[in-house]
Amino acid sequence: MYERFAVIHDICNLQNYGSKVNPMAVLNIQNTRDLLQKFGFKRLFIKELGWSQPVHKKATLDLKDGSFELKHIVQLSGATVIEVASSNGKIPDMKVRAAVYKEVAKLHHENLLIFLNK
């Protein structure tokens, strides 16, 4: 029992265990910061965090408050990251963002929506 706890403890703390190194233990903070500042979310999640390419690519969501382009950028174990751009190029108010979330959650229960002002 104690030996199993020690292995779990090492993995959870992102430390080396034997000769194996957890690839997530090495996060390049500068690259991460640069990608966030450049809105390089897809590259951030795939290259720096190890997420996968999405199954779905793009979709359009039409609500009474406007039309939204949904761009699926990455996924990991059922969680999906989606960039949301409004047809008017502005970030919608909280009520509209909640309506977008409600519709997206019907298909992707676990999601992270990134609203863009393009």
C-alpha cells in the first residue's frame, strides 16, 4: 500500500519516477506566455499542453441575439476548447455568452469557450 502511494505522489507532483520523466513536467513558461499574448490558443494547447486535434472543426450557431462562428481548436478526454466569434465582431454580453454556452453544452458537456473580438 505504501509503495503505491509513493508512486501516485510522485506522479501527482510531476516528479521523476525511475528513469521515466512525465512529459507534462516541463512547461516552457515563456512560450506559454507568448502564445497567450498572441492568442495562439491552438498551438498552446497542442504543443505546450499536449492536447489533441478536435474531431469537429467549425460550426455556426444562430441565436436570437446574433450569429456565432464556433471553431473547435483542441480536445482532451471529452473536454473541448472552442473559439467563439460573433458576426458583429464584438464580445457578447454575459446573457448572450450564457446562451451560447447553454447551446454548446448540449453537444459538448465539458467545454472551454474563448470569446474573440474579431
